Amino acid sequence: MRITRKVTCAAGLVAVLAIFTATLPGNAAPTDPVAVSAQPVAGSSNVRIEGNRIILGDAAAAIGSTEIKQRSGLAELTPVRFTTATSAVVVGYTTGTPDGSSAEVDVRAWVNDKWSEWTAAQAGTPTALPGASDQVQLRIIVSAPPTGANPWVADLTVQSTDKADPSRMAIQAAPLKSRVFATREGLVGGTTANGHVIVSRDHFAALPSRRGLSGNGSGTYSVKVCTASRCAFEPVWDVGPWNTKDDYWNPSATREMWKDLPQGKPEAQAAYQNGYNGGKDQFGRTVANPAGIDLADGTFWDALGMSDNGFVDVTYLWTGDGGRGTVSISSGYLNVRNAANSSGAVVGMAGKSAQVTVECQTTGQSVTGSQGTSNIWLRVNAGMYVAKAWVSAGTFGAC
């Protein structure tokens, strides 16, 4: 078993931080470490708690369209607040990873009134945040082969520091939009990377990196997927296709892998079209299509009206600012219509908990939904509207 120990010796921790503060004058002194509760919050799946350890549960291996089959568990923990904003944190933890298993600790920050993307945090090493923040959250991902090992994470702490880093992942003014090849995921009855059990004609998307993976039932990380005439707004609930560390929506310098590829181009597309990486994915498999996104059946067939795999325009909504709302329904999907009334033609759909872009608002047919009764409709794309009665959102300018 491989066990990674956090930095617990005060002198050792000061020495580690001194390396950074000495080269970056003007940094504030670090705060004391804050213990993080091991109790997962909503959105977590397939983990159990024993004392201060978060351990992989016993659910069967998750099914992914092209991902290596593994047992996987995810735990989002209670956010930690600091007394003042910080630009970086030091996360402490111990792990146990027997028999080919793995354990990862990620961190994200509350910046510009929303959560940033998840970033892997190495024990005892400063992790830069995408902006100054007084609130951070940790996430645990434990994975193992289909049988055997149960990896764990324990002794979680987090402390603020003020390490400036010009390469940190900044939030762009507008979210990235790229044209990528979409495939249908299917796999009804399977389990996604965040623990969601796939149902018939489901609504969600899969991207090839956990950096943009929402917790089960959450739409914190959502995509807008459009064809020439229709758009879908879906939460990211799975990891794939092909790769699992290809956050191609990020700038080249901050991508997990494939840093020589341009922002917006999936590694699978480069491998398939240009022979990049010898035409193989990160696992050494020959790439059989250029897919950069997987779509659940309901998204693929119903929301977008696709009958075969093909290129679509994808906007990664968390990568930029702009008007947003959250679809507030208990299951299924919300129709996107071409007019501000329920008789307008359906030109797309928005899945449960998905974020939707909001360009402006207009008055139309009165509708009663989860947010009460309202005659306000939100324009989410040119010529596309959703009833605000089903969307948790603020007030926007008139169309």
C-alpha cells in the first residue's frame, strides 16, 4: 500500500512556504490550518466514513462509454470560510492507495458569486486559486479496479496563504465556445462518474476531465450545446469520451495534459484528425472518432434532434461571466421554445439542475411552476425562451 503523508511538522511547513514567500515579496503570512469535516454534503456518491477517513464504497464499477472501467467514489465536503480573502491555499491530507487504486483531493473557490473549476491539490503545496476568495471547498475522488482495493483520504486540513501565481486559471469575461464532435452515450442503467444512474432518454453531458464534473444532482458545471437550429442546456454528470484529463476548454498553459494543443481542441480530435499522440488517447487506445463530448440520449435525440454523431457548438458556461439561471425541476427537462408562450415550437431543452444563459427577459404567457406564477420569460439564445416560473434566476433587462 502506498501512503502519502501530509506535512504535519510546523518547521517543515514553514520551510515549504518559505520557498514561495521568499520569491514573491509582499505575501501575507499563512493562517493556521483549519480542519475540514470528513462528512460529505449533497452531490456525493459511493463513499463511506470511518472516523476521519473517507473510503471508497462498495458500488460496482461505473460504466463509461470509452473510459477505463473503475469503481469510483466522490465526496464534496462542507466549504471552509476564511476571515479574509486569499489567492492560494495549502491543503493537508493523508491517503491510502492499495493495489493500483488512487485518491485525489481537489479544491475550488467562490469567485465572482459562483464556484470556480476544480483543481487538484498536492498535500502541503500551495494551490493557486483563480481569484481572491474567502471561501473554498474540497472534493475527494477515490478510484480502484473493479474488485479489491478500497482507497481512502484522511486528516484533511486547509489554510490560506497569499502566493501569487500568474498562471492560475482565471475566469474569462465570456465563456469559451468551441465546435466539437458529439457522440451519444446511451448506457441506460449504468452509473456516471458522479454516481448518477442513467435512465431512459436522460439529460446530461460528459466531458473528458473531472475539473468540470458537477456533483450528483447539481448543475454547477453546465454546457450549452447547439446545432444549427436547436440548443440544449445540460449539467456535466460524467467523464469522457476517450480521455479523463483533457480539460481542453482551458488555456493551453493550464490544461492537465496536452499543453501543446490550442484551447478548445480536444485531444481525441487532434489524435483522430492529425495523428497527434500517435493517434491514441491517454490510455494508449487508438482513437476511433474525434469526440470531445458525450450526450445522454434525451439530449442527443430529443433536445437536439440528432440522429447520428456529429459536430456541435459547445459553450462551457462556468468558464466565463454573464447572466445565468438554474432549471428548478424535480426530473426530466424544461422545454425551450421559439416564443414566450407554451404554444411556441420546441427548439431545445434544458435538463434538471442545468444552468441556462440569460440574455434578457420579456413578458408572455403566465405560467405556474416551481418558482411560483409568472408571465416573465427568459431569452436563453437568439429566438429561444424558457418560462421563468421554472428557473431560479434574478431580474434581467428587457429584451
